[in-house]
Amino acid sequence: MTYSFTHLPIYRLAEIQPVRGWRYNPVLSAEIDEVVSPLFDVVSPRQREALYQNPLNSIHLSVPRAEGALPPAEAAARRLARWQAEGVLRQDGLPGIYVYYQYFRLPGEARERCRKGFMCHIRAYDWAENVVLRHENTLPAAVSDRAELLAALQLQTSATHGLYRDEALELEQLMDEAIQDPLCQTEEDYQGARDVLAVIQDAGAIQHFQRVLAGRQVILADGHHRYEASVAYRQARARAAGLAGSTGREPWHYHLMYLTNAASDDVRILPTHRVLRELPGGLTDAELLARLAVYFTVRPQVEAQDLPELMAGKRWAFGLYLPGGAAYKLRLRPEVHAQLDWDTTPEVKDLDLTVLHYFVLEKVLGIVGPEAQRRWPGVAYVRGLAECLQQVDRGEARAAFLTNEVTMAQVEAVCHSGAVMPAKSTFFYPKVLAGLLFSSVHDEPPTVFDAVFNP
């Protein structure tokens, strides 16, 4: 039975499917460190240029550049066709769930952590379907860029990161068994993590993954632009299908996602600090401190390095670092919080970063409203404490506001409230790598396996 797109069944569960993945051939997989790359939105210009020097690096597909007269997307499509023809990339014979473990250490911790997850296809749900939930807004230009690339390649070059919650840890044993027989692994990636990839191709095990995810919502942790690009591509393909209809099972209905269990202590979120390149209106440091004192208690500190410890676990607490090594601990006066009148949910208003954006960027600096703040070039988002302090010391920034990390509970509460967080609120660590696994959205003939996973 087939359905026209306008009469497709409405899915209200997180439907996942196994993937017949495209991967680097065994010779290149043995040297996987040389061909993987950071995601398009975190790779620095310097990293990008270094990676472009390797003609087989995945950066040429995930963040392509123009080649001669060819625009980036077309250049990437030609390279992909060449890689497939030459056997640089090969498609696995059977569909599978790809287990992906990342071993890492947090700053200041001696123990090694392991974030456990798996890559698969998930139906590219519209936000309105309330199955995949977002916690931040996107930029239309970035979505269009990713959609153009997806249409040109008909290949998903990197997985987004989604979170499901399973307190019983039902899938971890299956993943632990699979990871004992890895397909490939890095020695150490650009962020200091060790990445290990394995695959589960047993039909019964895959169906167990499907049952666990069925009925659960998924929170999109990373990759909002790439996910929206998949939704836009699916919609475009559906319009093109027109009256010819669609079964609803074609690969272009799906999106490549890395799923991790939010119940795990090893799913970590690091803080993203706010560094001010300028102070509007030529504010002096003394004037800034006087304006802050209207809303915050302002306490000088001897050592800026102590600020994270002094802020840790405290509600609406921040660090401030100014030129000359001046460090301060800020904490919002509790009675002031009621002045926060943005049209959003209580869950968002309770966030430290909402407090920072409202009382510092809007009330103190005069950058009024979330949209104006998103567009303001005077703020930069920096993740490392040392880099924040150094930018101020080098004269590249006028002030650094240090923040605590957002908790997993806060992310879930905001997503379920239907609202979004301030820009750059979360930094899930470590980041997923591009180049370990690619998935096709090109129409493929059905196989006997389709009936197994689509009863």
C-alpha cells in the first residue's frame, strides 16, 4: 500500500531504523584519525585549512569549499561520486545500528568517562509533531546551506546528537557487547577524546532498540541546523513526489542521529562564557560595575582562577573579569528576578543565562531583546576559562562574564515547556566526529530486511 504525502500516517513515537552505512574502506579506517573532522559549526578556520590538505579527509564533504568554477556543494558531490567509484567509501552489506563510544576526561578530573550511544536513522519529524524537541533557535541561512549540501550529495555527512531518557539502561548491555569488536577507533581526536565505532546487525537486537525508543521523545542536543535541513529536504522531496505518492519509508524521510541516554552521568554539558568585545556607549569599568550593582551583589576576588569554584552550584551566580586582572563574583539580588519580563516560560526565566542576557546585556548594556542580542557583534561565546581571561589580558575583549553549566534537568525542563534557551546555552562534550559514518538519503530498492524492521 502507498500513501500520497498529504495522507501519510501521523507518527507520534520516535521511530528509528537501521542504516546501511557508508564508511571509509578498511585501509583508511585503520588510519581513521587522518580522515575524520570536527563538525561544520565547531571547526576553526585554522583546523579547516589544515584538514583540506588531505584530499581524502571528510571535511571535503561536510564543509566543502569551491574548487575552481565549481561551488562548494557541487564540488563535494563530484568528489563523493569519485570516492564511491574508487572505493574510498564503501557501503556496508547489511543494515545496522552503529554503536559509538567516546572516552574522555573533563578538565580537572583524573577518571576517564565514556559517553555511550548509537547512530541510526530517525524519522525527520517536524517540530510541531512533538517527537524531536529543540532547545535553541536556528539561523535560516545556515539551514539553507546545510539543505543545499544534503540535496547535492543525497548523503548525510555527520550525525546530529539526540537525547532519550531510559532510567533502566536497557540498551547499554547490547552496546557494551558490540563495542568489544570495533570497526575502527581513533587514538585521540582534536578535542582529546578517543572515539570507537562498532555495529549491531542482529535483527532481534535492532528491534529491541526500536522498541525502547518507541513512545519516547528525543531532545536535540546538537545539530539543530542539520536536523532542520533534513526536514526541509524531506518536505521538498515530498512535494516533488506529488500525486505519485510516497510509501513513507524512503530514505529521504529519515535523518542520521547519534542517540545517547540522558540518564547517564557521562552525558556532560560544559559552560559557554560570554566575552564582550566592546562596552556600548564607551562605558568605563567603573560605570559598568556601578550599573551591575543595581541588580547584583558585586564582590571583588583576589584570583580570577577561583571564580568557577566560587560560582559552582549557586543560583544566578557569575564571574566577571576586567582588564588589569580585576575579578568579581556577581550574584543576582533575589528580589530583582521578578523584573524579568521577557515573554517566555518560567523554566527559561529561571536559567542563569537568561538572567545574564536580561540583566547584563539588556538592562546594563542596552541591547534590548533576544533577537537584538543574537545579532549584536559585541558578544562572543568562549568555552575555556583560560581563553576568556587571556582575551581580556591581550586587549581583545573589554570584559568576560563567566557562567555555570546548564544542567541536563534544565535542558529537559525547557524542551518540555515548549520554549528555547538563549543562544549558545549548551555545549555537549565531547562533540560527535564527522567521517566515521555516512548515510544515504538516495532512493534505494527495497530489500528483504525492510520487512524485518518495518513490519
